[in-house]
Amino acid sequence: MEGNMDESRKAFESWIADMTNSDLHRGIMLDRRESGGYSHLATENKWEAWQASRAAIEIELPIPAYSRPDIQAATMHRVNLCKDSIRAAGIKVKE
């Protein structure tokens, strides 16, 4: 889950950086305390909302049904790759 949070934080920080028009303001907005939280209160509040919005999303992928075991195995492998990609974006996948 730590890697997923890193990807989510990267996306969040990119979004914050795009909202500012100066390196100084960008640095102030993205400055982090030792605890990992943001020094700027507005950024910290946005980060908490960002995390809550991601935690509220859960995707359920359909389980493919094939009569041939070789096709079923290959398809499930692809489904698992999709699940990994979704989780890497910080979104839950319903099991």
C-alpha cells in the first residue's frame, strides 16, 4: 500500500504544482514537515480531502467465465494486471 500512496501523492503534488505560477509559491505549498504532513494548512487540507476521495472509490472488475482452462488462465492474468494498475493509482479493487 505504501507504493500506492507514493503514486497518489505524486499525482496530488503534480496537481498542486500546476495550480501555482511561481517556484516560490510552489515550494511553500509543497513544503512537508518531518511527520510527512504539509506545512501549508491549505495544502494539508487538500491532501486529506484527496486521500478521502481516493479511499471512497472501489472498483469491482467482472470475473470472466470461459469453458477452456487455458483461456480462463490467460484472461485472469490480464484481470490481475488491471487490478495492479488500478491499485498503483491509489484506488481500491473489490475482491
